Amino acid sequence: MDYLFTNMNFLYNIEIGKNMGISYRPLWLLLVNKGLKKTDLVSLAKISPTTLAKLSKNKSIDGTTLERICAALECQPGDVIEYVPDEK
């Protein structure tokens, strides 16, 4: 139960900033729903800790990485990313 609370607390504290563009918030929700941690994603999708850091900061990743994440989590790209329009 503590794990779920910790992750839900994390998700509620994600702030959508100005000029964000792409957000990986759906990925974090998907991990929580599957009972996984970010470190599990590293081993399942065979991504580097550097790539995980990029995801955590909503930085861009390449298509191959997105493909590996989708294959590992058995999901579609739309389950991992979302477009957040720039605030004007």
C-alpha cells in the first residue's frame, strides 16, 4: 500500500510547465497501474538510466526507445506520451 501511495503522491505532484510540448505523464500512470517502478522500466525496456532521466524531465527520446518501452509494457505510444499545448 505504501508503494501505491508514494507513486500516486508523485503523480499528483507532477506539474505541467509552460512550453512543455510532450509529457510522459501517461507512462508514469501506466507504471503505477502495472505495479512497476521507474527502475523496473530500465530493466524491462533495456533503457539506460540517462534515458530514464530524460523521460523524467520530459526531454525528447528517439523512436527506437519509444518502441522498446511499448514492447516491454505491451502498450501503444499514446499510452506513453501526450501532447501538452504551449501556454500562450
